[in-house]
Amino acid sequence: MMKKYIAIMMILLTKIGTLSIAQIYQSAVVEDFKPSSVNQSGKEYPQVNSEGRVRVRIEAPEANRVQLDIGAVKYDLKKDEDGVWIGESAPQDEGFHYFLLNIDGASVPDPGSLFFYGASRWGSGIEIPAKDEEFYAMKNVPHGQVREHIYYSEINESTGRCFVYTPPEYDKNPKVRFPVLYLQHGGGEDETGWSNQGHANLIMDNLIAAGKAKPFIIVMDYGTWRRPEGAHKAPRDTTQRRVWPPQGWADGFKNTLIKEIIPMIDENYRSLAEPEHRAMAGLSMGGMQTRIITLAHPELFSYVGMFSEGSISPDDVEGSPEFKGKIKLVFISYGGRELENPRRGPWGDPKENTEALKSAGMKTHFYVSPKTAHEWQSWRRGLYEFTPLLFND
């Protein structure tokens, strides 16, 4: 997107000659900016216009340089005579994006936006209005609850926390039990991501209200892994091909999930505890965790979802003899822009793998989110497509 935009600007520059790129850039901006839907109450900035540009404003009279950092690109802001810096980005993809302000080299959140956890820190976020945003909009329908569940992990010798979505019907009839989806976040994010940025609860509420999905519980726990201390200092063996992710990287969360989290949910919530009523899915890093855990323990799950990371190949299934017989659905999704330059990794082409599993007799589904990349709009859409396929057998 950005390369195409710069190319257009250079063509215009050669035709106009007397104007600078900055002048052309500013003249192309549509002045219909509105406050972002995820601003703090009463804050006018940051703003978004109909092109999907993000405009920010910050008072920093002593600063020498201020930039808007969004989408891996930094945009210089302009300072007025009152010490107020203002400027905007190029058009962004639809959906949610993290961003920061860079003030004289220090990256800080925008004081006008709500804060979201991503990239291993709390920072600013913004919503670019999407044409299909209705499926995660707040509507006048029955709503479930997102409950904070704090527990002590004997395995990790520390306090853990998960967020548990219970559907609207959960408290109305105490005799009913529900299936469970274990839904994992991505790298640098945490257990707040799927409800805060992903709107998983609203997606569920709207699907249930429309009769498009069965009600079920969603468990969102913290699954980020860390390299062992001193691993970055260890001498690298240059005689062997580097394997990524490292062997055993998901073992910590796998053990916590299987030995503590699942039993805890089955004990404290009205879950259907049989494997045929249990699913696991995740985005990016959480997708890789899902891949490793469900291949290792197909006896515990019946539905598998992976968003924007990897896939399951016929070789994987061959190495997990029970997988084909136990798993009722393998769902793989990506953003369309991700597939333009795919990160194939050791698992091969995700679409080819998914089609090969289907040809081998497994139920699979491959979904592509149009015009999005490795970002929350891809994962929201993935969850929206995945959810109606669960627990229907």
C-alpha cells in the first residue's frame, strides 16, 4: 500500500515540478476527519477520515521532532506557533491498528486514545471504519459476560488470569451446559486482546442473536512464552539449520493448559467436558500453539482453528495417528495481503495443506480476509467465519 502511494506521488511530482512532495501529499488529504471511536471520553484527537488516514495532535512546545508511528511507518508532524504538533498518515487498512507518538526519540501513547496491550506494551489504538463492521458492532441484542478469572498456577508458581466469555443463556438456565473454545492471542499481546481489540464477545453475541452460531464458552488465557534466561548469550551452532520456533517453545503453556486451565474451567463453569465439545484456536503465535497442542493431544479437542500462522500438513497428521479420527474440523484463515508474500515456514503452503487434508477425507475450511494483512481485522473475520462451524455435529 505505502509503496504504491509513494510511486503515485513521484509521478505527480515529475508532472507538476514546482511543488514539493509534502505539498502534494497535503493537498491530497480529504478534510472530513472525525474523532476515533476508541478515543477517551471527550477527546477530539486522534481522528480518522474517509480515506482511512489517521490524524494526531499533541501539545509539545519544547519538542524538536514529533512523529506518528503507525503501520511500521513514521510520519513527521508539523509544529505551529503555539507548540502544537499535528499531522496525518497515509491511508490504512480497515479495522484496528496500534500506534504510538515518537517525541524526540521517545515512543509514548497518544493521551487522547484508549490504551490496548500489543507489541509487549500498553499503547494507543485506532479503528479505521470497516464496511463489514456490523458483525462486531455493539447492538441491542442479549449480551453475554466476559468474566475475569484469577487463579494460582502450581506449574508456573505464580498467579494466572484468564477471561471467560459466557453466552447470554448461561445465567438464565443453571441446568444447561455449554461447549468450550480455548482462544489464544498473538505474540506480544495478552489475555485482554480477544475481547478488547478482537471484540470476540460481541461477535458471539451477534451470531447467537442471529441464530448463526450455537452458544458456547470462550476461554482467553495468557500464553506468551519467553526464551530461557541466557539463551541469547549462548553460542550459536552454525553447522545446523536454525529451527524456528525453537523445539519445545510451547511446552510451558501446553502443560498449563492441559493440567490446570482445562480442569479449572470444567470444575468452575458449566462446561461440557467431553473432547467432542472442546475446541482450540489462536492467532499468529496462538495459532502455532494451537497447531502444536492439538497435534500432540488430539484426544482432548475436536475443532482446530489457526488464524494468520501456519497450517497442518498431511505429514503432521501422519505423525499424529489419532488426529484424523478425532478432529472434526481444521479451519485455517489468513489476511489477503499476507498471502501475497506468504511466510511459508516449515509447514508449507497453508492453502495446499488444507486442500490436501480435505482430499484425504478430513473436514477443512480455508478463509481469506479481503484486503487485510497480519492485523486484527483479519482475525475478527476469521473468528466470525470459524464460530458458526463449531459444535454442529
